[in-house]
Amino acid sequence: MYEIWIDEKVESYFTASPIGPLLEVGRVARKEDHPLFKGIKESFELVPSDVLVPVFADDKFRGLYGNVGQEEKEWFAREWVIIEELNRRIRRRRRSYLLEQYVESRPAPYDEPELADIAVSTDGLVPLAEFDVEEGVLLRNGRAYSILPSTPSENSSYWVTRALLTGGLQERTWVRLDPLIKGPAQKFSRMAYRMLWWGPPLLWKDVGNIARESFGRWAPSSLGNKSEFTDFAWVIRGDEIHLFLEEMPKRNDISIAGSRYFHVIFSKKEESVLHLDGAIRLYSESEWDRRKDVHVHRAGKVGKRIKVFRIDEQIQPDVVSSLGGTYFVWNYDVSHFFGASVPSSLLGNDG
């Protein structure tokens, strides 16, 4: 096992970056006037040659860079290694910070002076209305923040942030700020992404007619996302109908990724949604083993739940389709569940 050396300033820079290593490491490594050019160049040069061997053999790498010259191919392989190592370090650090929520009254980033006057809920959320929002970035007192990503990819919170705003929910939503992605507003990168997410909304007018519990499990297709499985369940509790969704990470990814969890409460009497929240669950190996043997609606409180956003006021049911689809971005089974048009090759198998 080889240790990958990365300059400390390089690691700190990418830890706070809203863009992430995948899209920015190569750019910085080619820009000689960038303040981190020297550090990242040295990090590239110190990657052990033996570490490059499995990269050269990787099917994805060969598909991307198989036809370039040897010198250029080695450069891309070193970039590949540094990106992967930065991702591992950042994701483990994020997990560590999130677990502090259970021991700190104001966990990061709420310990910053710019956020000192904002009340933090017991589940680590703050009012979205306290921030100005531009292109998925939350701005306050000259500082920029991001909603906690629901996946290890830093940009995965972009779409749900947009959905909350376009759904007119900014005044009613509480959100969890990411503990790492933050910085001066004037220097904070803005990213605009384009992705097609469309289709008829889930037929919420029929939800009130659900008469019995139903549930299922999807195993992702080979072309779909890299989760272990995704559970869904409709559960009746008196006048309320609950929708539960949870996408479980693979066991060997739990040190860098949590599950994505989504919960909706629909009132048959009011014919509207009374509560909606998105969260991630952090699992230990033993907790993951217990969770995979039960369905989401019977899993109880296994794992550490970190809320990402919460709405406790009545909202129109059709808004849920947009929030659910964007919260589970890149999970095509959930997108299909919420009404998006998805090619069958991207859909998993019912379990």
C-alpha cells in the first residue's frame, strides 16, 4: 500500500472548493501562474510509478486516454491518482465533521462569525431564508456556503437548491450547510449546470387512494449509479400516507459516502404534503450489514442521520416530484419513479 503525498495547501484549497477535484485539478496543474501550481506539480511528480500501473489498466481510463502518447498518458494517470486521493480525503473529512453534530452545539460551519446570529436547530439545520441564493450558492455577510451534498460529488446539491427556489420554498425550508465548502463570496466560484429532468409528475391525486402498504427495492443497472440498492415504501399511518426512499451505498464506500434518504408525509384529509425532508445516513460496517437485511420502512434508527433539508409546512404535492428527482440526482430509478422519462437501459431490476 503506497501513501500518496499531496501538498497541504493543495488539499486545503480543494477541500473548500465548490467545484471539486475532478473538474479543477487538471486546470490548476496546467496554469503556471496559479498560486498552487508548484504544490500540485510536486504532488504529481511524487506519485509512485507502481501506483500508475492499475490506472493504465482501468477500462474507463483506457477509454478516455488510450489513444494519447505515452508521456501525456502518464500525466493523465498522475492527475487521476491525485483526484482520487483528494476525493477520499475530502469525503472522510466531511464524514468526520458531520458526526460532530452529535457532540457540538454549533458544528462547522456554524462556528463562523458570519453565522453567529443564526439559530441552529437540534438536527443541525438553519433557515434558507437567512441567505441570498445565486446559482446554487448561499450568500451571507460576505461569505459563501453550500447546502450539504447528498452524494460524495460536491455539485450534487446544486439541483435541489434550484428546485427549492423554483418551487417557492425558500421561506419554508431549513437546510444543512456543508462543513467544508465555504469561502469569501467575491472569490467563491459559481457554477451553472445544465441537465434535463422532466416528465409528468407523480400522480399525487391518486396517492390518497392507496389502501395498503407497498414497497420495493431496485438494484442499479450496470449503466446506472453505483449504489448497492434503493428502497421505496408507501406506509399508511392513520390519516397519513408516508413515502420512504433510501439509496444505500456499497459497503466498501461507507467511509466516504452515506445513504440518501427521503421522507414525505401526505395528509389524505388535507390532500397536501405536511412534511418533507431529505437526509443522509452514515453507517458503520455492522450497521450497514444490519440495514441491508431489512427494508427502509422497518430499518428504525440504524446509522447516524444527518438532515440535509426539512419542510414542515403544507406544500403542493407536485413540488415533491421535482425535489425528489433532483435530490436523488443520477439515480435513474428514482427519477423514473417521480415521472421522468428514462431509457430502460439505465433502469435497475426490482428486488
